[in-house]
Amino acid sequence: MKSQTTPSWLEDAVFYEIYPQSFCDSNGDGIGDIPGIIDKLDYLKCLGINAVWLNPCFESPFSDAGYDVSDYYRVAQRYGTNDDLKRLFVEARKVGIRVLLDLVPGHTSIEHPWFKQSCKQARNEYSDWYIWTDSAWKWDVPGYRTVSGHSERDGSFVSNFFYFQPALNYGFANPDPAQPWQQPVNAPGPQAVRQEMRKIMAFWMDLGASGFRVDMAFSLVKGDPSHGETMRFWQEMRAWLNGKYPDACLVAEWGNPNLAIQGGFHVDFTLPFAFPGYSALLRKPYGSGPGQDPYGFSFFDPAGLGNVREFFDEYMQHYETTRGKGQIALMTGNHDITPRLSKGRTPGDMALVFLFLLTMPGTPFIYYGDEIGMNSLEGLPSKEGGYQRSGARTPMQWDDSANAGFSTAPAEQLYLPIDPDPERPTVFGQDWDPNSLLNTVRKLAFLRRKHTALCASADFELIYAQAGKYPLVYKRSWKDETALVLINPSSRPVSLNLPDMGKKGCDVLYGAADSLQFWGDSWQVRLAGVSGAVWRLQ
Ligand code: NOJ
Ligand code: CA
């Protein structure tokens, strides 16, 4: 594809994901809101992050936590007003933070006025905005989930996720002539939907957004197994953004950086549902033991029984093909992933995960609360279509006051309950302690942003990453700066000799100051159990 412009701010971006329901409630109704986020901008600035991904904050019946939009142009009342969001954009930029919104282009809520029109028997402007079969009795369409009996219109609609999230019509890559209800991508309905999405993006960009995380970005064009037509759509969007909003950033929820970045995205995630290497790194069922899987543990478990190659074999393929074109995002977790990072891990274990995420190439994402090691709650009643995901969506724990400082509402009115553990981590409780997880994250975020060699596009070379072995060693470099990262998540001490890397001097930038020395003609690495360091080589 044609050369892509990339906003320079992405180079040192450290993202923070805010689930608005649970971050900070400014008006005591038990639900987080936008003025609450504005109140916490100083906290975010001092954390060292410089970009926020805000989960959907638009009008919605909230059957899927806002991923069921009923008005793309209006902030949900419970979060505030469009003016509040504009104020967030402005105030955040004043402290060096950009805000990305969550765009849900693939489906709306069944409450959306477009869909209600589309359900009508009489043809109208919105009849072809959604995907309908040509008979209410045609509901058994292989490869699709359809819902029948909902509308006066004689047809079943295709749903994208839960039943109440009807798929917007971007057309079919190869419409089946025997199924005339499958429209080509250039039919008027799909074209109108595409124009509308562009209008929505322009609306929020003009208000001050810095871009979008795009929900289920891979899902738009149907019957598109190679994703070619879906990629073409996003390439067009990217070309349009490059011209009109060159500073904007598009982050895909795709889970295949190779395809997403070819398709025009600046950034894509290593999502566990599509990228098994991520689980091998951080999310194998904790302590699942050998069993069928010779490496039943994640690499970042102190058992020291993980296999870092399960991650890197997959990662390096994507890294090589996307290098210089876009960024791979590594995250501590997100609102869909349970348990949280803290499950089965001590703060010391988690510090190494942050050391890794904040020194790797690409774009790191911190899920709110992971910087203090918040726990997931088990067995909660499902909230807003969260099911087991609800456990990783509980309110942020700020301090020791009522409701952990999240809200002044009575406890039973909170969006989700606060972690009842009397030892639950809080920002206040970690702020004073230089060795707390919170202060470690702060240190590492600022370290990354200070050293170009640690930023997104600086060179990356694996020095030691062996199947079933510890530690992990890699080199980052940019121009005349070279950094060496050493990580030993295993509880056992390790030592290792590394060949000459063309440098003989070193100074420690972070972590264990006795972990590296040049001796004879090689580098000697010695790491205590659960320890790591970043060195500058000279
Ligand atoms: C992915 C989102 O992250 C998730 O929370 C949502 O339920 C689905 N997409 C459907 O929009
Ligand atoms: Ca509120």
C-alpha cells in the first residue's frame, strides 16, 4: 500500500485504558463519569502515561456496557455531556495526554433509531443499513447468527455479537447469487453506512479526540475470509484521516497486527482470542501444570515453567512484517480479560511484567487498576452483559475512605462492588512507598519516554529467548543509544554469558545494579529470582 504517515506522538506513547463506569464518580450516583476522569488527570500525568483509550461513552441502553450504541453523536447522560467530553480533551492535552474514543462501527443497539427504521416493513432510508435476510423464516444461515421475529419487516437480521447488536451493512465480499439479500460492498446501503462512520469520526475529531480504538475492526465486511474487503475499507479510512487528521491514531481490535496494519491501522493488539502467544506470556490458566501442555504456566509466572518462545515465535512474525509500518500493542489486560494480571502474582512478579511491556517495541497499554495490582472479583452477578468479565471491571481503588474513594454513593448503589479484601491495594497506600508497584510503573513509564532506544520504533533484537529457559534478554537501540533488558520472572536465580555486543561499558538505568558486567571477552548476567534490569551499553 501507499506510504502511511504516522503521528510522531505514537513513538513515546504509553496508553491507559479507562472503563468510564468504574474510574471515578464525581456526582455520587455510583457510576464513574467524565468530570471524574478530569479530576484524575494529575494522577494520570504523574503515572507517566500520555494517551488514554476510553471505552464507549455514548448513548446506549448498556446491555453490553456501551458497545451497543444508540446515538453515536451524544455522550451518555450518565457520563456527562458532549461539552464535558470536549473539556476532557482540552484539559488532558494541557497535561500532555491524548484521548482516543472507542468506535463501534460493526453494530448498533437494537434501540438505535436507524435500526428501528430498518425494522419497518415499508422501505425507507435505513432499510439497507443492516443485514437482513429476505424472509423471517430464513434464519438458518451458515456462518452467521441471525435473529428472527423481532421486526415487522419480513426478514431475519444478522447480529454481530450479542443478539441485540445488529450488524451494520458493509456488504459482502462475494455475495452469493442464490442469496440476493447479500449486497455487494458498493451497494447504496453499505456505501451510506461507510459515509456515516466517516461523519462520526470527523465529529469527534473536530471536538478534540486524538483517534479511535476500533471495536471488532475485522468484522465489517461479511463473507470476507481473507479480510481483503475489510482491509480495503480501513485503508480508505486511513487515507482520508492522513489527509484530514494526520495526527489521528487508529487502534484496531483485530488481534492480527500483520493484517490490521496492512489494512491501514497504526496499532493492533496481541489479543488472547486471536494471538495465543499472549496467553503463553501472561494468561495461561494459573498453575494449570504440565498435563497435555508441557508448558502449563505463563512465562511471567514465578514457577519458572513457561516457554517464552510460544510468545516470540508468533510475535516475531508480526514484528518483521509490520516493522516501520505500524505498532504492535502489548497490554496488561483489558475490560474483556479475566482474571486480571494480578491473579497468582505478587507485586514483584507484576513489576517484571511492566518492565517487559514498557521496554518492548510498539505501544504499551495499561488497563486501569493494573498499576496498583487490583484483583479480579470472582462470582459477581453479571453487569451490563459483562458475565465473567464483570470481575475485572470493578471500581478503581483510590484510597481508604468509603468505597475506596471511587464514589460517595451508598455502597449498594455502586456500578459494581468494591473489592472487599481489607488488604486491597489503593493508590493512596502505594503513593508514599518508593518500591510500590505504582511507583515502579511510574518509573518505567518515564524511563521509556526519556530514552529513544526504548520507544516504539527503536530497533529490537532478541539476545536470549530460549524454549523453557530463563532469563529473557533483548537489546533496544536507536542511533548511538543501546539498551539491554534483562528479565528473570522465575523464582530461581539465573546466570548466563552473552557474547560481545560491540560495547564494553555499561550503566544501570533501572533495577538490579549487580546484574551485568563485562569480564574477559563476554558479558556476564546474574539475576536473582524474580528480578530484572535495564542497562545502557557504551
Ligand atoms: C469487543 C469489546 O471489547 C467487548 O467488550 C464487546 O462486548 C464486543 N467487542 C462487542 O462489541
Ligand atoms: Ca457519576
